[in-house]
Amino acid sequence: MTTLGRRGAALRHAAPRSGGASRDRGTVSLYVVLFTPVVFLLAGLLVDGGLAIHARQRAADMAEQAARAGANEIDLAALRATGEPVVDPGRARAAACELLTAYGDEVAGADCAASTQEVTVTVRITVEPQFLAIFPGFGAFTMTSDATARPVTGAAA
């Protein structure tokens, strides 16, 4: 009977006390409540940061294409007379802006400028955040890019 008594005593000492278990109740809930906004914020920075990078690259692509289209508008009479490519500023500006209007609502704003030597285009794209919009202070933002193109002949390298 001594063996059983000892086993019973060992089991009695190993049993958890009811007072210690109640102190840990709700600890996981507290961590979930505190860290959920942090996880959403980090996910928002990842997703919306990617959207911002993509919008910047897209604006740069649009600006480059429009500037090239404008730089293709060479004054042929001046080219034949001097042998140097000279941009027709009026046609160059119109060609650059016309290309940007083909993108439709994707372009939030654009500026096209042309001289006889180069065409400069600035494109603005508005990005609506997908994740960060749930947090106050995070609204739509604009990404801007510009590009300049000059006419080049086969002789210039």
C-alpha cells in the first residue's frame, strides 16, 4: 500500500492548480488583437508598395513611348536643307499628346513639350491603395515619370 500511496501523492503534486491556470486565460487573444493590425499594415505595404512600383514603371513606359513618337516628327525640309534632324515642335507635341490619349483614363495627367531639338513628356498615374485604404491617412497617391527623346540619324552614334 505504500507504493500506491506514493503514486497517489506524486499524482497529486503533478496536478495543475486551478489558481495558476486562470492567469494565462486570454493571453493568445491579446496577442491576436495586438498583432492583427500590424500584419495587415505589413501586408498593405507589400501589396500597395508593389502597385506603386508598377505604376511608376507604367508611367515611365508611357512617357518614353510618347516622347519617341514626338521625336519622330521631323521637319523634312530642314533635314534636306541642313542634313540635321530638326523636330517640328507643333507636330511633335501633338503626336506625343495623341499617343497618351490612347491610354484613356489610365493617365491622370500629362504634359507634352517640344522644341526643335527634343520632346519632353511628363505622365502622372493615380494609384488607389488596395490594402492600406482601411487605415486612416492612406488614400490615393500619384506616381509621376518623365522622359525626353531627341531625333537621331544613322550618322550620329
